[in-house]
Amino acid sequence: MKTILVPTDFSEEAHHATHVAAQLAKASDAKLKVIHIIEIPTGSSFNTIGEVDASSFMLDRIMISRLVEVRKEKLKELEKSSVFRGVKVESEIIFGNPYAGISKEIAKIKANLVIMGSKGSSGIEEVLIGSNTEKIVRQALCPVLTIKKDVSIKKLKNIVFATNFSEEVKGVTKEIKKLQEILGAKIHLVKINTPNSFETEREVKKAAQVFIKTHQISNTQVHIYNALSEEDGIIHFAEDYKMDMIAMATHGRTGFMHLLSGSIAEDVVNHAQRPVWTMTIKK
């Protein structure tokens, strides 16, 4: 792991993500890039007949200028924090849409991992709006680790990897093994059996052994867990077996297909209290 990207809005959740990122950067000797995105308001500098309102325009510029200065100071304070001692860290303010800004930065610095704080969402907000975190989880070019609570990476010793043992998760498995090595963790491979996707224990164990041998996974254990849905099964397994982190792949569906099928990964990110590591399956 060479470069870790951490978007921050200076919230408590973002602080937790920054703390985890600093720990992982130290453990892997990676560079850390911290970014803060400022959305510039538009359409507010016109009068009632559609002409540019010069006074409003100037007021907007003054307010934005002050906001930028305040946020620059916050980033400087963050860089000087003791949490970054011994870490190669760089910070930057970016203007524009958060999702687009984060996506461009991932490509620009060739990030190997994005670590983001997440509050989660539920109900109508989850259905209609979603969050920038969810969009990044769905479309990022690299793995994304979402954090809701402060955690020491020294305690991340048991990772549950929910999988169907298919060949399409080959790239995802390779990245999880890298994380396993950094953390010195055990990978718990779990097949969630649901009424609509049921396999016998014999079938699962046979597929799992082939999967383990093919991908040369060490320090691992296979589990089968029955649940009414995959989302609930992953979260409940992690709770019942006291897992420290959840890892899973996402298909990264967008548009109409995303509305039809939803995303198990996004649901887990929203509702799980543990750190959740996700990666989009490369097509």
C-alpha cells in the first residue's frame, strides 16, 4: 500500500477515519493525503430581472474567502496533530462536488485505499438520497474503508469476508490479502445462505476449499450462516462471532439497475457498526 486518501469534513466520524488512516499509514509505510472539499454555491448572485447582483456576488466571494481561510487553518492544525507523528502527510482543499472531487483525487494520486467516516442513513434518506460515502463505495477505483467509531488497528484481528466463492471476486480477494498481511489478521470466509440463494453445507465447503487453494489464502476459516437476507446475514454473523471488520465486494451498479437491485454493500455500510471494507468488482 503506497497511498491512502482521507476526505474530511472535520466531523467526529471523519476524525475517527483520520485516526485509522494514520495508523494504517504507519503500519504500511504509506503516504497519507487528507482532502477537504468546499462546495461553491451557485445561482445566488442574480437580481429579480436576471442581471448579476454585484453586491450579492461580492458578498458571496468574501464569505467563501473567509470560509477557505478557516478551513485551511483547520487542515494545518490537523496536519500538526500528534496522530500524524511519523506519517508522510499532505493536505489540500478542493472545490466542487464532494463525490466528483473524491473520485478525481483517487485517480490523480492513484490511491490504494480510501478511508471515510460514515454516519449511515436509514428510512427515506437511505432510499432517495444516499450519501457521498455510498457513491464512493459503489464506484471507487480502489478499496474503501468506512469508519463510524474510533478503533485501534491492533484490535482488527478477525475479518469476515462475505463471498460466494466465485471467480469474479479474484481482484477483491487479492486486495483483502494485502490488508490481512498489514493487520496480521485472520480471514473468516462466510457464505450467507438465504431462502433465495441456498446451498448445502457440502457444496459450500467444496467451493470454499477450491477458492482457498486457488487464491492461496492462509490463516482462514470457513463459515456458513443462515439468514433471511444477505445484508442481515453479514451484519448478524459479524455480531454473533464478534468480528472486528467486515469485507465484501460490490458490483458498483448505477442508474436504473441500482434502483432495481439496490446494493448489499451500501446497506451493510449504512447499518453495520464495525469498520466495513469494500471494493468494486472490476468488469
